[in-house]
Amino acid sequence: MTKNETIEYEVKDHIAYITLNRPEKKNAINPQMRYELTQALIDIKENPEVWIAILRANGDAFSSGHDLIEHGLPEPKGTMSTMDMYIYLQRIWKPTIVAINGLCLAQGAGLALSCDIRIASREKALFGWPQSKRGIGSISAPCILSTLIPLNIALELMYTGDLINADQALRLNLVNKVVPHEQLWQEADNFAYRILQNAPIPMRNMKEVAIRGMQMSLENRIHLALLHFMKISLSEDAKEGMQAFKEKREPVWKGR
């Protein structure tokens, strides 16, 4: 495990773990945390040993959002902007899971919503965009939240700054699963290992087609999917999967 100033990062069994680690500040995202997140996300995208990523947090909050106290402080060279980080995270063509353990606000909620699979603590997870209470704007609410839930509900949350709990988020399909708080990290692990039973290359390609295809016509989406289908069929894992099926055994994936 690499323990940085604001996050912990490790790769184990093809799973990358990013753990936000400013519990005394409710994991508010300051320039140093954004820099360390930048480095971790780049490794997740480029490291061939990483097949899945889990984002989680120490303490009683996932993230309270942007650290307003440190707003405007110089950022380390190579730090992604908030906007670039949302885009980069959503364009990592590997499965991403987030375990939401408490307050998940503003920029913190933007990070969570940029992950593929969202699992929340039933007792402690709370979601919100309280920027209107601070006289400031939001990027993640109008750009991400509004595409995931009914627009009238998204606007209500933006206008009021009200928080919603895990069960409300589940009813809005904002999260995939709600679990007892003490089971949260284990449930994220269980989901990751469940995914690891399958070949990584098809998952990456299907994610890319699904996301890139959102802005395409049906004909172009199908054409893109076909190109990826043909590319996947030439992979070592595709051959291994078919051979394992014929031999009635479990396949051994290599990610190639």
C-alpha cells in the first residue's frame, strides 16, 4: 500500500483501491488530494495489472466536497481540474466501484457519480449539492446528476440544497445497492471479485461502446459495437473462454 498525504492507494488481485484519507476534514478535496487522485487514476487507466478499481473513504464521511478553506491555494504541477477528473474517471474503460460510507456532497458526489457501480451505507450515506446555500455554482449537479435522475428531482436538489439518504438514492437509481454500514467495504470487495470471474477485455470494450455510444445514432452505435466485437474475438481471452467452455472447466483470464 502507498500511503500518501491525503489518500491510500494499493493494487491487489487486479483490484486497485483508492481510499480517501482526510477523515478529520470529512475527506474534503483540497489541491493535494486532487493531485494524489490524479496520479492514482492515471495508474488505474494505464497499469495492465489493474482490471477493476474501488473508490472508498476512511472516517465517517465519503467526501464533503471541495475544501472551501483551501480554495485558491496553488496546485501541484500535473493536477487535473475538477472537470477533467470527472471526464477522465468516466473514460477509464475498466469497471469502477464506489463505496459510499457517509456524507457524499458536491465534488465528492461528482466523483461517486463518475463511477460505474455505486454501493451505499444504509445508515450513514447522504447525498447532496448544497452549493446554493454557499452562493457558489456546481459542475457535477447540472452535468452529471441531471443525466442520472429525473430532471425535476435534480433541479429540486440543486435549488434547495437538501440531502437525500441511501434509500431515497436507491429509489432514484442513483445507487446500485444499499447495504448495512458494517458490510459496505466487504460488499464492494464481493462485487469486484464477482466481476473478476469474467474476462476483463469484453467488459472494457462494452463499457466504452455504452458510454461513447450515448451521443451516437443507433446505426453508429451498432457499427462501433461490431468493431469492438471483432477486436475482442481475436483476443487470447476469447480463445481461452471458448476452449474452457468446450473442456467444461473454469477459464483462466490473462487480460490479453
